[in-house]
Amino acid sequence: VFVASTLINMYIKCGSMEDAWGVFNKMPTRNMVSWTAMIFGLVKCGQGQKALELSQHMLEQGVEPDTFTFVAVLNACASLGSLEEGRRAHEQIRSREWMSDIYICNCLIDMFNKCGSIEDAWGVFDKMPTRNAVSWTTMIMGLLKCRQEKRALELSQQIPWTTLEPDAGIFAVVLKACTSLEALEEGKQVHERIIKLGFESDLLVGSSLVDMYAKCGTMEDAWRVFSKIPKHNVIPWTSMILGLVKSRQGKKALELFQHMQEQGVEPDAFTFVGVLNACASQTSLEEGRHIHEQIIKRGWEYEVFISSSLVDMYGKCGSIEEAWRVFSKMPTQNVISSTAMIMGFVKCGQGEKALELFRRMQLEEMEPD
RNA sequence: UGCUAAGACGCAGGAGC
């Protein structure tokens, strides 16, 4: 049983659910670990419903679940966004008196967040006898996701730093809370703590700091942290590029993009959106076309965010024909791309076409905002 | 009483006005 359970786990980690099933089905006896491993596997490959069914099946077979099993079940509920299933699992957990388990509580908070019930999440968080870094991170993240930024920042300020073992994740989310309100002062205090605890050059924490400073418009601070991150990936580069655009330094943003590529860092879709913003802000049509070519080369022309940015860029650079060429070929147009297109028409004095597109938008039941 | 097999939670960058 131990060997088979390990095999199941290995197949799941390698992404082969079929092989895992093969082993599971051939097992003469299965224990809680083998069932739990399978439930996790189903959740990981997006089969939340099947995962719940399997856990039901497990109970029917008289196999007693443990806390690991319920972590898997809660993950399944979260992936389905099913508050009803989640509450049912919560009930079972209470009746088994597992509410003192920190993993269980953390998963409950995360599940309730993902099922859209921040108050259920709060109910769990508030009653926890002890909380760790994950508990705080998960709760603050939940508040941020449902746009309660102020509450998130207030909660961040209640973190018991002296008794908590911090990790990169908690710093990342606290900085995100500061960023969401452009609370630079609070952010700088967190930064001091980060330096004191030696997390500044951590990729995750450093990137969060760069992004915070970039969004708050203090590019000197962003630079300072950026240069201290030893192994940059594309994320902090993108934050820097967007920060420069936001601070009206589009030219520098384009230079930085150039520099990034010279360093052998591959841009991704996020980066291109930033770079297109830079071109738009500079109205540099030539540069924009050049970027467009690079996007085509990668086959990303019709990713929603990219197409909208292309439409916006061409519109702002006054090349309405090229804007239209991209817009008309978009697989799915939305309010944002349509608005960008309308603005383009307006900018070049084609008000009639703008109105025509507006009418067509409504015919296609696109809700204007 | 202790040790001994297998499965566990959260976290960084993006489009129009």
C-alpha cells in the first residue's frame, strides 16, 4: 500500500492522471493516503467535481479521512467556487473537531475567499487559536481580492511580527495592500522590516517592492531595489517599464525594454502591454510597428490584452487604419477594445465612424461603461 | 514514552476612459 501510494503521488506530480488511476484501480486494498493522493490529483488537474465524488466514495467505503483528506476536499471546493460544498465540508470538519488544525483553518479561509464569502473566511480567521504567516497572507489576500483594500491594510498593521515566522509570501501580500492604496509611508515601514530580516533581495519580495515604488511613482526607490535583486526575471522588468510609463518617462521605458532584451530576458505578454503603452505615450508609431512585429513573431497578436493595447497604441499614434486592422480581426471584441477604437476614431476626426461602432457595440449586446 | 513508511495550505507584473 505504501509503495502504491507513493507511485500514485509520483504519477500525479508528473502530470499523468491516467497512470495514477491505473495504479489506484489495481490496488487490492487502499488506505486513506491512497484515496487522498487521488483526490489531490483530481483537484490539480482541474477535476474538482470528480474529486468531491471520490471523497464521497471514500467515506462510503468506510475509509476514515484525516486532516490531509480535508485539505484536498477544501481545495476541490475552492477550485469549483462552490460555497455550498465548502460549507458542508466546514460542518464535517467541525464535527470532527479539527478546527484547531492550522492547515485546515488556512485552507478554509482560502476556500471561503475563493467562493466569494469573505465573512465566512473572517469567521474562521478570527477564531483561530494560533495563526501563522500563511493565515495572515491568505486573509489579507482575500480582502484585497474583494476590493476591501482599506481593511486589508489595517489587518496588515496588526500582524504580530515579533512572534511570527515571516516568509516571502507575507511580505509580498502586505506590500500589495500598501500598493493598492498607494500607501507609500506604510510601505516604507514594511521595507525597513524587510531589510532587517534580510528579505530585500528575495525575488518575490524584491519584485513586490519594485512594483510598489513604481506604482507610487517613486522611480528612484524602484531602481534602488531593482538593482539589488540578483536574479531578475521578467516580472520586475515589466514593473519598471510600466512605472516609467506612469511617470511620463516613456522614452526611458523603451530604452529599458531594449536593455532587458540585451540581457537575454524574454518579454512576455505583460511586458508587451507595458511597451505598447510606452509607444502610445510617446506617439512613436515606428517603434510601435516594430514591437507589433515582435508580437506577431510570437503569435500573441490576438491575446485580448495585447490586441486592445495595439488598438490603443495605433489609435493614439494616429494610424487609424492599422488600429482597425487589428480590431476587426480580434476573435472577441470587448468594451475596452471597442472604447480604444472609438477613441481612435474620435482623435482623427472620424466622429461618424465612432458613433457607428458605438451602435454596433450595443447591437452585439456589449454593455457600455 | 520516544523513533520509524506515503499525501497537505497562502504570495509578485498587464489593456480603453
